[in-house]
Amino acid sequence: MTRILVTTTSFQDTPGEHHELLAKEGYEVIGERGPLSEERMLELVGNLDGLLCGDDAITAEVIDKALPRLKVIAKYGIGIDKIDVEHASSRGIPVTFCPGVNHTTVAEHTFALLLAVVRKLITEVDITRQGGWERLTGREIMGKTIAIAGLGRIGKEVAIRAKAFGMQVKAFDLYWDEEFAKTNEITRCDSLDEVLSDADVISLHVNLTDETRNMLNAEKIAKLKEGAIVLNCARGELVDSAAMVAALESGKLGGYGADVLDQEPPPADHPLLNAPNTVITPHIGSRTFESVQRQAGMAVRNLIHVMKGEQPLAQANDVPIPAQSN
């Protein structure tokens, strides 16, 4: 029987067609609560035909141990930085992913974080819940400038919502959509330094690569506007955590709203969890019923297509799909 490992918790916890699609194929489904470490992945692979994964560590070692049985790595979501795609390609393993399924949800969550930071909502809720009635003074976002690093699908949705709030928008992206920018009155910046300068809010929406890792380090943070707020619904590793904590504690930055951390789940003593003016959520930016069902449905269809020798809906590497064996 074909055996499929499913690790994403939102996939497993959310009802929808994706469960029926898997059941219809008659696969044996092994469920684990990810994200899984390399050590745990090495314990599981070897007798699996497919991986339907989230942010699990799918390293070269994991891929090699999974062979020769492994046929496909189906990413649930967009980010593939936890998968050694280059090694998978060298071993002839298709890697699929799910672009275009969570941009609305993540953009909405970005603004949930922003509003929570500027209006001190978490602090106020905690005080009120404990019987207090302390009315702190927040800030408006209307008229403020938001700088978007990465004007892809999610960045564009953030820009649209920022304009609706009356914000000024500037952005930086290597692949500039001039028509979108013109329609939505977005100022183009030619470098990361330019987009970061003089912004009241900075929102990160870039992929994690060797070039973007720690893109907001102490040097870059020092160039930000006093009291600026940073939002991160992309990857925790884009930010140097120690530098971010130092900037928050000194008052250089006015707040940090993030849905991601450089360690997930984080240790209890992770410095950002108790830094001032922070709102940290447990990587739930794409976790809505609507988004989960879109992602899960696409991930399952990608997996099924490859298992049948058919082209998936979206593939992250240039590997021919092996014909179905009879």
C-alpha cells in the first residue's frame, strides 16, 4: 500500500475536502505533529512513498534515507527553505508547492499584528482581564508610511490594505510590477536601504535565502526611523533576534509584530517572547479555515498527480515526473 506522511497540524485539524481526496486514493496516511526535526524525519522515512510536509527538516540525509521508495515531496504552503530542493532535484524527486493560496490570509494577519502593536491591544486585554482599567494611549496608522520588502502576492495584498487605511506605501522587489504599483500609488525603491529609510512601519515579505538571512541586523536596524515598527509574517530568520531585542529595549524601535521566530516552537526563554512592545503569534498567519482548505486541497492534488505520473499544479524544481508504473 502507498504510504504518505502528513505532518502539518492545520491540515490534520481542519475538516475539508483534502481528507476525502486522500481517503479516496486508498493511501495509508501516517500523521505526525510537525514541524519535525531532522532526527525525527530520519526515524520515519525509508518506507514512505510521499511526504506531505510543512516546515519539517527535509535535509539531504533525510532524502537519501527515504530512497528509493520516496516518489514526491509535497509542500503544504509556499516556503520551501526547509527542504533541500537542490538535493531532491539531484536525486530525481519532484518537489511541489502551493503558491497563491494564502496571500489574503497572511496579509490580514499582518494588519492584525500592526493594529495590536500600535494600539497596545494585548497589554490592554491582559490588564482588563486581571481586573484593571488602565487606558494606554496608542497611535493611528492613517497617514503613516509603510515600507514593504517583497512585493509579491502577499506584499501586494498588504499594500492594498495599507492604502485602505490611508497609509503611504513604498516597496522594494527585484521583480517590479509597474502596473500594480501605478494603480495602487506605490513608490518604488531601488534597494533595501532605500525602502527601510524614513518608514514608520516595515513589513517583511521576502523568501528566506542566504542573501536575506538576518537582513534586519544591527546595522540595518540602526538606520531605521526612531520608533519604527517592524512586522514579520515571512520567516523568523530574516531578523537578527538579538539585535531586535536590543533595539526594542533601547526604544530605538517602537514595536515588533511577528508570526514567525528563528526557532519554532521557541524555547521558553527565547528573548523575543518577553521583549517590550512585541506581539508574537505561533505561525498562524495562514491558519484560517478558508486558507487551510485551499492549501491542503492543492497540496493533496499535487501529491496525487505526481503519484499517478501526472504533472502537478505547481512544482518548485525542474524534475521530470516519472510515468506511473503498472
